[in-house]
Amino acid sequence: MKKVLLIFIIFLSVIGIISLTGLDIKLSSLMYSASNNPSWIYSNGALWKFMYHYGNILPNACGIGCAIILLISLFIKNSSIFSKENKKRIFLALLLFLVAPGLITQTLKVTWGRPRPVEIKEFGGNHEFRTPFEPNFALFGNKTEGNSFPSGHAANAFYMIFPYYVAKNRKALIFGTLGLCYGILMSLTRIIQGGHFLSDVVTSLFIVYITAEALKLLLINRSIKE
């Protein structure tokens, strides 16, 4: 539990630094030009379009795959593949998918009311810029505006770190690192397109990371002690 609390404190510190230094606006400004068509200079890049439209397919497939594997395990007994420990790890991956990019991220998006970069006055929009510490509950439940914090695409992509918590061999770190890189690529995509600020995607990373560590503590570490 101490590790989870430490990560949460680090998260608040990082978001605080981003807010105090104005990194959200500064970074997004590098992607924007009012005289350019489109205004978000690099948004038409093939890679960014591909990631936006198709980047969620892989994490969604993995999350659904975990559910299918667990369902199959109910009908197969006495198999080393579906040992009690393996099922706990797959269950962890499924819960991580449902809770982090699912429940937590989507709940915050529709309640926090933070305008996206494309929606603020600095970048041609109608809303005032808000830091992550300034929720705007006037936009509560609005599905077309104020859905910047946190990033759903980034949270979904950062879910791909799940092999680090599921696998038990050296490949766990390799696949976990690849998952982190996938999340960073999606985060860059959303910043370039004016869909999210830096603090939005950083929050998505920490939501997944903190949730994964908490689930590991509850499902894996506890069973080892028992």
C-alpha cells in the first residue's frame, strides 16, 4: 500500500509542476498555428490518423480476450495453463481494463468538465483554459464539450502495460515496456491533434499504473503471503 500511496503523491507532484510551469499551453502551442490549414499543424499525419481511428483496437481486443480466456477456464479443470495463480493474473488484466480506462477514466471525463485544447480561446475555441485542479461542473455530463481530462485514448493505450503484471518471466518487462511506448505514442497523437493536454495523458498513465499496482497488491501479493 505504501508503494501505491507514493505513486499517487508522485502523480500529484507531476501534475502540479505541469500546471505551475504552464507546460500544457506551451506544448500545445507548438502544435498550433492560427494561420495554418489545418490549425493543428501536424494533425493530418498518416500515423496520427491511424492511431486515433484504430489505436484502440489492440487494447480492446486484449481486454475482451482476457474475459474469453477466463470464461473458457470455467470449463477446463486440472490444467496447468488455467492454474489458480494464472487465472488470478488474467483476472487482474481484465479488472485493469474495466476499471482504469473504463470506469475511472470515463467517469472523470464526463464529470470534470475540462475543455480540450481545440475548445479554449488560446486555440480558437470559446472556453477558458483550466488546469486539472480546476473542474468545471457546469459541463457535467456534456458529451460534446469539456471531455479533455483525462484522455480515454491514452488510458486505453497505456493499458497495454498489463503483460508486466500478468507474465512471470523476463518477457514481462519487455512487453510491459512496449505497452508503455504504445501509450506514449497514443498520447503524442492526441496532443498533436489538439484533443488533449499533456496533463490529460499523464493522468491517464497514472490512472492505469496506480490501478495496476493496487490490483497486484490485492490479487497477487496477498495470495503469495497467504
